[in-house]
Amino acid sequence: MRILLAAVLAFVLAPVLARAEGWQTSSAEAQGMSSRELAGLVEFGIANGMDSVLVVRHGSIVAEAYYAPFAPGMKHRINSATKSVIGSLVAIALKDGLLASVDQPVLGFFPERSFANVDARKKALRLRHLLDMTSGLEWDEPLSGASFESLLQMERSPDWVQFILDHPMVREPGAAFEYNSGNPHVLSAILSMVTGRSALDYAREKLFGPLGIEDVFWRHDPQGVFAGGAGLYLQPRDMARLGQLWLGDGVWKGERLMAPGWIDAVRHASVDMGLGPLLRYANLFWSEPAKGAYLAVGYDRQLIAVLPDLDVVAVFTGGKRVSTATGIPSMPRYTLSAVLDRLKAAVKSDGALPPDPAALALLADRTKEVAQEVRTQSAPPSPLAAAISGKVYRLQPNPAELSSFSLTFENGTASYAYEVGGQRFGGPVGLDGLFRVGGHRLYGPSAAKGVWRDDKTFELEAQTPGNDDVNIATLTFDGTSVSARVATLGTWIELKGEAD
């Protein structure tokens, strides 16, 4: 009875809290969906390394779960779902008359630049080819995840746009699909030219602003061009706002933001992605026309799924989990079809269903369960803790470019700090098998926990919630020296240092 009452109160009070952010919440049954099926979707998230799951039906949130240590109010890196945001900004620029059409030549936007390997095929490159991933540029970034070589080389280059458009053509534009995160980055640069401001500033005025999206972070290249292929950080509820805009055919609260026909082209996408008979591509969106769905998709399970015939928008964010034994990240390989099938199975009616208090309580219980972190092993402190506490260890040159590291133990609490590129980062460390969130890392707050494996060895697990950057460092202290082995998403880094 207490569980049932708690569930009912949660759904009664949630709309009051959500209205301040422009959202209404509702029981799933009131919107024609099954709370029991949505509870299964939350459980699906546990098995598939999700950080959040959010489902909207008829404009109301009917399910919302956050998997610890990720929590409400945190931004998440949406990876390549950024591409669909760039596509939306192109649609807005077309509606505003700042772009004439998607058939404008790409090189025509860069009259002051000189690019390598210019031939008739590169001169024939149009905006639509960048939007549909059919540019024909040589690029190594298959959707299988087998290689990110071109993307990594781009991010290491001093001028990303130059790097992309210097590539030779390997086929005629429009001839075939080839995934290329450079394509939307060129579009981001073009948006800056035609709007006279950055993609971020244009989005704040024309996209994020109207939708009420304020909490945004967006990486940019050395020239200040905001990363078109990835690098945007948003809260899940704000990701859902984008989904609602796309569900409404680019119209928000009666105002048309995007060019008419843009979303319709996505719904009826025809570019074959080579990933099976169902998936198609258009305007920097994925589409499964046979399932009545289109999606903004990012690496490692970042999804904004829109099912217009069912009036459903769903948001998923995810991250890797790293084995302390091997340092190898685990990344579940569920299919988009599996996610869409679960969403469709949860829809039972276009109108309201009879109340189902037991199912509502089950959904509330699963949502509460995943928000509570599972405690891992803890251990008594080492006698060495007091001796190393606060000591700054200067590190030898290393691939991570870390220059110093320190641990501090005081009154049963702990914290860590490190320096990279002249900046200091770190935060609190849980010693009881639970993460402590606080402090600061490059892309957000730190979440860290640690345990003494023996008298000389401390194991530290640290991450930025929502940034998919978990690190596990095994630190061994010997006199005034420290050696460390750091697992960072499949790569081991060896560190050595001496105390000041």
C-alpha cells in the first residue's frame, strides 16, 4: 500500500515540478500507454548501459529514469545526434532565406580558400550531399565502429574544414552513402558564414531559445567553428524538446521554425545506409520508414526517437562500462529496431486506458531502483593513507599529458586532483563503494570512488557523468614514488611520478 501511495503521489506532484520547465507529466495509462511495458523498458536500460530513458506521449512525460551516477539536471554528450541539430539549423537558415537551396555548391561558400584535390566531382559537391552523407569524399569512419581514423585525424588537425575538404573524391557526389562526420562540420562552418554568427549563437536565437533550451555546452574547432559531427551536450529533457519540434514537422507552439517539407523528407528518406533493408538516411537523420520512425542517433546509444503516427518521442542516453580487470569497455549492441519495438509495444490505445495502480507502482519502483547506485566493494584504509595525503606527485611525460596527481585523505573522506594543460581538475572520492559527485573535470562534474586493494595500492574510478569518459587508475605507492596503470576506454596508460 505504501508503494502504491508513493507512486500515485509521485505522478500527482510531478506535473507541478515539471511545469516550471514547460513539461507536463502523466501516468502512462492516461496517455494510452502501459506502465508495465515502460517498466520493462527501464529494465532494458539496465542491461544496456543506459544513463537515462525518457518517453513522451501526447506531449506529456510518461516515463523518466536516470541511472546513477547520472542524475536529473545533468547534461549528456549526445555525440552524433549533434548532426541532426545541424540539419535542423540548415532547415532554419533555408526558412529564413539565408540559404537559397540545398543545391548550392559547397566550394562556393569558401572563395578565399584553396583546397587540395579539386576536380569536377568536388566542384559538383552540393549541400544536399553533405546532408545525406553522399559527399563522395574519401573518409574512414564506418558505422560498424571498426575505425574512427579520419575523425581522429580531423580532431588533431589545426584546421578541421581545410582537413575535410582537402580530401580527394573517391566517387561522384550522390552516388553512395558513406558516413562522414566531416560533412556536418562543413555545414556548421557554412552556417557561420551565412548567418554572421556561430552555429551555437544562431541556435540560441532560432532553435534553443524558442524551445526553452538554456543549459548547453558545445565543443568547437581551433577556428571557433562548433563541431557539426559531435560535441553537443544537452539535458535529456531538452533532447526531448528537439524531438517534439521534429514531431511537429518543425513547428513549435504555432510558429514554424524549420523549412516546410524538411521533416517530411526525413520521414520518407531514401538513401540506403547499407545497414540492412530498413535503415535510410536524409538531412542528417536516420530513418526507419517501415516502422514509422526517424531518429537522431549518436555513438554509444544516444538517441532521440520520433514515432509520429503514435505521437511518441523517446530519449535514450548511454555510456560505456569498463572492466577493472581488462580495461576493456563494454558496449551493448542492441538494435534500433529492438528499441522501437519496445516503444511501439507500450502503446495500447490512442486514448486513455483504465488506471493500473500496480503497473504504475512497478514503473515508479524501477525508476527509483536505477537511480540508486549499486554499492561496490569497500575496504579499510591503508596505514599509508596519512603518509601520502596531500602529496603532489610530478609525473613523467605521458600520452595523457598529465603533469601532476595527488590524493588527500582527511577525517574519513577523500579527494583527488590532477593537472593537465596547465589546468587543475578533480573532486571528492567515495570510500564506501559509492561515487561522490562534485569538483570539476574538463566537461563537467567529477564522480569518483576508490578502494585500497592492499597497503600500497589504491584503485580510483573516476568519470564525468554523461561524458562517457570513465577511467580506472591503479596507483601503487613506494616511498616517494608512484606508478599507475590507467584504463581509459580500452587503452592502458602507464604513469610514473615522484613526490615534490
